[in-house]
Amino acid sequence: MVKTRRCVKHSLSFRARLTEEAERFRTAAEQQPPGSMARELLLRRVRQTETALHMNDLLSTGESK
């Protein structure tokens, strides 16, 4: 049996989707009480998403530092 891969057409660019995801995590973190584990995990996801954005920008421009 051969499994086929789903073909997904995205209406937004990768950068736009990452930016939207970071904003969604940031909004969710603001709703949690300060110092809670849930807030810290959400903020960690925001940092990870922003790092992915930065890496995507570096790779797309071809810069090397």
C-alpha cells in the first residue's frame, strides 16, 4: 500500500503564518497569571517562533554572519 502525501496550498506565506502563530501564543500568554507554568511555556513558544522567523530571514537573504 502506497501512502500519498497531502498536498496543502497555503494562502499565506511562511513568514506570515509564523508571525500569526507568535501573536496567537503571545495573546494566550497574556491571559495567564504571571509566573504560571502555562504562561512560561507559551512565552517559550513565542521565542521559538521568533527564532524561526529570524532564521527564515537569514536563509532567504543568503546572509552569513
